[in-house]
Amino acid sequence: RVVYVNGRWRPFRSAVVHVEDRGYQFADGVYEVCEVRGGRLVDERRHTERLVRSLSELRIPLPLPLSALSVVLHEAVRRNRVRDGLVYLQITRGVARRDHGFPPPGTRPSLVVSAKRIDPAAGETAARAGIAVVTVPETRWARVDIKAIALLPNVLAKQAAREQGAREAWFVDRDGFVTEGASSNAWIVTGQGELVTRPVGPDILRGISREVVKDVATAEGLILVERPFTVAEALAAREAFVTAASQIVMPVVRIDGQPVAGGVPGPVAVRLRAAFHAHAE
Ligand code: PDD
């Protein structure tokens, strides 16, 4: 395995960044995770657009032109011979003497790109069983629409899930509404058959998979309602599921130990998962 670090391809075990990288010291950076399927990057354009937005919101310059970045992403896939897996990209504000304010002009942002294989059968097995989620209070900052590498609340939430035998955690805001998962967007299907997910805004990440599922839903004639939903609503829902580049559409069958949807994956989630890649780019 090789990893791209600031212009060079390094062996995986010796790929390192400086101790004064601002990503390391301040979590001052952004990232993207893109699915690789059949050797192709899924929805590269939308991931790149979101990356550019995250960078511009944080005023981090793009370390190389987008055309060059695209070459690096494809090279990561090719050099690591990934057919099915994920590409991880991270850009930080660069290496500089520790000082909270921005580093001197001319500081080069750091870019790391890696790719790894994932057995697609593992995802399919998980999707056939469905996953359990737990709920945790929303403790993140007010700009989680930026895909920042600062993920402490997500780390703690995911660990809480793991300790309770669950695969994902749902953040719940002060009013009792689910915002999103620790690394996914959250959805339910109501008793009326409506697909419900929280509208985009500063309180959720605009998931690329979320956008794709919106397109699938429209094409399949499903009714989509973008509004917040509560945990109680999710527990009473006909179905629940999450979306992310790393999970596609993953049925949720338990919330805080209580069965949802009779404890089995629902037909809408299964259908959305099956149709997903026909609508992704
Ligand atoms: N996470 N919300 C959060 C907080 C996320 O971290 C992610 C993705 C999503 C879904 O976004 P997308 O559909 O574009 O993957 C929503 C990635 C996969 C991760 O952190 O590993």
C-alpha cells in the first residue's frame, strides 16, 4: 500500500506528517471519504464540490488545482489496486509554529490521500441483518455542515454505540430531534410511506449519499419530506436507515435496544440500496 503525502507516494508504514501539522495540533483541516466501486470513484464530482466548500468556509487554500487532485485520487485507487473500497482525502492548514491564528501567508496546506480495499460482501451481510443504533445528546459545534477532521463528539458517540453493541450513534438535539449519525445521515419511513430526513443546514453534513437517495426516491416515485424527526417517531416508524459513502443505504433495526420495523430491514431501504449505484455518478 502507498499513500500520497504532500506530493510524494510513500509506503503505508512510513507515511508521516510533521508534529506541527495544524491537523495534528488543532484539528484544523477537512476531509472526504469517497466510495470506490468496480475501480471507479463514486460521485467524485460531488465530493470535490463539497471539499471546495469546506475549504472555503475555513479559508484553507486548495493545495493543488482540482484537475491535479483528481489525478491523485485516481492514482491512489490504481496504485493500491482497489476495486471496491474507499478513498480518504485530508487537507489541513499546513505545518507551522504552534499559534492558534492562521499561519503566515505562503504556508502550504498539507494533503494526504489514501485508498483501501473493503470486501463488498461484508456490507451486504450487514445490510441483510440491519444495524443497531443508540442515541446520544448532540454535543458538536454549530457548523457540522463543514466536513472538518475535528470529530471528538463523533468518536465518543461511536464508542458509546460500540459499548452497547450498536454500529452507529444518532445525535439528538435539545428539542428531541435526530440531527444525524456519527458518520452518516439518518432517515425514517413513516406509516404513510413518506421518506423523512432532516433538511440541510449548519446542523448536519450534506451527505452525498443523502443526495443520491433523494434522486433515487424521486425516480422511484417515493414521497420525500425534508423535516426533522424525533426518536419516538423513529421508534414508531415503518423503517429507519442511514446513508454514507461507507455504508450506502444501511437499514436500522434497533434504536436504543428497541426494535424498529419489527427488527428486520424494511423493503424501502432494501430497494433504495439496490437502486443506489444506478443514480450515483
Ligand atoms: N462520513 N454525516 C456525517 C457526520 C458523516 O461523517 C458522514 C460521512 C455523513 C454521510 O456523508 P456521505 O454520504 O457524503 O458519506 C453524514 C464518512 C463516510 C466518514 O467519516 O467516514
